[in-house]
Amino acid sequence: MKAEIITIGDEILIGQIVDTNSAFIAKELNKIGISVYQITSIQDEKKHILTALKEAESRVDIIIVTGGLGPTKDDITKHTICEYFNDTLIQDNSVLAHITELFKNSEHKILTKTNVQQALVPSKAVVLHNQNGTAPGMYFNKGNKDFILLPGVPYEMEALIKNKVIPKLVSTYNTPYIYHKTVITQGVAESVLAEQISEWEDNLPTFIKLAYLPNLGIVKLRLSAVGIDRDEVEKAVTKEIEELLSQIKDIVIGFDEDSPEIAIANLLIEKKQTLAIAESCTGGLIASSITQNEGVSAFFKGAVVTYDTSSKSGILDIDKSIIQEHSVASKAVAKAMVLSVKKKFDVDYAIATTGNTGPTTGNSSSEIGTVYIAIATPEKVLIEEFNFGKNRFKVIQRAKNKALQLLRKEILRSK
């Protein structure tokens, strides 16, 4: 069973917004055994929509369209759908009553003619009630093909997918079970990892596929399996992961939606230990990534961003002579930063970063891309130098990931 997702809107094509709708829909369809064959983004233009619908109908079983259902003149999807299905618009009184009620309880109060027109739906469509907005979803069947039209507003679309579309598809189709399990590794390059597990990969059952998903020092290994019996599929994947872990357990930091931050949080909470951070070149990114997760107050005591040279001496009390002698981006300054922040917050572990992310060297004598990362543990201080290249964004992201990797390694090593 294959599906195609069509997103309508110039705002996607000009890069004004990111198409998160397709990712959400694809994930939900995959859960019920429907694979997405293609995702297409098109203009809100009649000829383009008609062509996209015709092409999608020729290659997949289910076509899901988002966008173009708004009240303004540039939203032409309903009218175009009527042409495609040789249909006409009729007023749906239940939709009109819902729209009227929404406006009665809103700040605007006035129900315009344009708003009333949103209650017009194609006569051949099954209306999918949109409790979160004024544009209803619509469901068509043409021969053995299903067409589903949804509003483009993400929270409206998501509710319709979960509460209306998925239950209808589940009751209509007998689909296979698709199971994904992701193993997250850190600290080993994709090519090296692939060579290390090549024999294991070659011996995977034919119904289990492996995908490598690398991202700045982190490589995710996603195992995808398809079968009829859910228990058998999951047991087979679990068996293969156990074999994989026997080979690479030392670099595995978690599974599925886990992250380095979550792995560190679990370790520190388990050990009842604490953490503080002093950041320069990473600009607070490490602290931000940690505090995005729940429960971090149990171990995370605080952070300082001493970006400017003067703030390192003013806030962290680093002797100016150390900066003058060694440069602001140096092992000596990284060590002074990590010891200071560890003492100020009275924690078990601390991280410090200082370096040169470019595009100019500024007050640093180091080459662009050079980053010094310091980790303070209850027993010692570790300082390492890296060069993460010339791309500023990648330098910062890779520095963040490497700092977390070093911290995790030290936590595991520490008594």
C-alpha cells in the first residue's frame, strides 16, 4: 500500500516556511504499514494541482493533500478538486454551524461572506470535521484510490490525521506491520562504523533493512522491518540489535528519540551528581540543548556564556595574564574556565568551551575552526583541542556534540 503527499502553497516553495506537515503525515502512515512513495510540493495554481493529482493517482493508492483550503481568493484547492472529480460545491450545514460557533467565541465576532464559504464542500466528499479550525477535511474515493484533503495549518492537520484519517485507513485496509528501531552511536565516523559492522549487516534477514543516518559526530542506525505478524517482526529486530550491541556497545548512547543530552541526564540522575557549563565559542548551545529536556533540574545547576574576552576575567575571574600569554582560545583558558565554573556552582562535573568559529580570528591566535573543550570531573581535568573546519555552523554544532561525548565518557569512567 503506497501513498503520496502533496503540499500546496507558494510559501513552501519560496522557503518562507518549512514543510513539517509531510514529515508528520509520513510518520503516522508508516505506523500503520502504509509507505510514502513520493512527497510533492506545488504552487496554489489550478493546472499544477490537476497535473499533480493525475500523476499521483497513476502511481499510488492514497493521495493526501494539505493546504489551499483557506478562505481567501488564492486558496483554490476545493474548486480545483471539483473540476478533477466533475463535482460541485454544496453547503454543509454542520460545518457552517461549527464556523458560526467559532466566530461567536472569538475576538473577531463578525462572520464574513468569505468565512461562510468555507462551509462549501464538494458534494461527493465525506466531510472530516475540523474541531480546531474553519476548513474541514475531505475524503474522496475514486475507483480503488483514496483522496484526502486537509488544511495546511499544522495543528489542525495533525488532529485530523490522528482522529479521522488514520482510523479510517486502518478500518479500510489490511496493511502489513512496519517496525523501525534506531540505535544511536557517537564518536565513530560512518565509514568506520560501516566497516566494523559489515559482516553483521550482510547477514541481516531480507525483511530487515539498515539505514545509516550521520549528523556531525552522531550516526543513527535505523533498522526497518516489514511483516504480517507484529510479534515476530519485533522479536527479529530485537535479536539483531542484541547482536549489534555485542559489537559496538561502547559507542551506543541510546535508541530511537534518545540524544546525547538524554544519555547524560540519565547517567547524572542515576549517580546523583551535578553539572555546570561555561561556554564561549558555543554561545550557550550546550546548555540550551540540555535544558530542552524534562527533569534536568535534578542535576543541572547552571551555565555562563562568557563570549567576550573581558567577561572571562570579569565573570569567571580568569587571570588576565593567562589570556594575554596563551590567547583567549587556548588549553590554558579552557582549563581556567572549567575549574572556575565548577567551583562557582559547586558541582561534580563541568564543561568549558573556547575557540575560534570564524569568520575572522578576532582576539584569538588560533586557526579558524579550532576549539578547546575542557571537562572537569571529581578527580581530574581533561582538555582537548579540535579543528572542526571552516563552516561556522558546523564548528559550533560539532563542538557541542563532542563536548557531550567527552563528558559522557568521563561520567562512565568515573567511580
